[in-house]
Amino acid sequence: MTLTPEETAEIQSRLRNLQMEHRDLDEVIARLTVNPPNDQLLIRRLKKRKLYLKDRITQLEGMLVPDIPA
């Protein structure tokens, strides 16, 4: 399936937003781990969200790679 330029632009926009949120979560998790209060439940939830974002980023990046005919 070939994407239209509009579809490609939309995917790239969503990808940038997810990557930004992923980086932000990484920073927040690092700060919460080092600085008290050390809320383990919050950290666990943030890490779970970060993992979801990473999976979604990978999925969107795969959509941008053109299909190679067999």
C-alpha cells in the first residue's frame, strides 16, 4: 500500500509528537528516580506509558517504509 503525501505527513507529525512525549517521560522518570519522593507506582506507570510509546513509534516508522515486492 502506497501512502499519499498527506498520509505520510500525518504519520510523520504523530511520530514527532510521540517521540517528544517519549523523551519527556524519560526525563521525568530519571528525575523521579533520583529525587524524593520516590513514588514507585507513578514511576511504574510512566515506564509502562513510555514502553507503549516506543512500540507505537516503531509501528509508525514501519508504516513509512515502502513495501518491497517479493
